[in-house]
Amino acid sequence: MSSPAPLPEEIVRSVQRGDLQNVVKWLGNGGQVDALCSAPTDDGETSTFGLLHEAAFNDHLEMVRELLKRGASVD
């Protein structure tokens, strides 16, 4: 099994803002719905998350629905 592609910082910010149009455009240009991003936590550890997790965390329900429709993994 191969690792998911890295998630560009620009797309992470788009998800955080709820910019569904930009995320859909990125996915349409070959971005992977299960791409991952890593970020440091307050305790010095590293947290890894994907588009679906970030959209849900930021209460962007429409984006969550779109990502699930496109096959985002819930694991």
C-alpha cells in the first residue's frame, strides 16, 4: 500500500476557510482526496490529518459532503 500524497499548504488554508471552490478545483486538477498534511502540536508532537478531518474540524459541512462523495476515507 502506498502513502497518500502530501497536502499543499494552500489547500489546507482553503479547507480551513471553507473555500470549497478552490478545493474542488485542486481535486479536479489531480489532487488526491486523501492527501495528508503534518503539523506540530502544542506539546511538540506531530499531528497528521487530511482534507476530511480538517473540513469536519472547521465545521464546513458542505465540504465534508463533497469530500465523502469523492471517496474520502473516514479512517
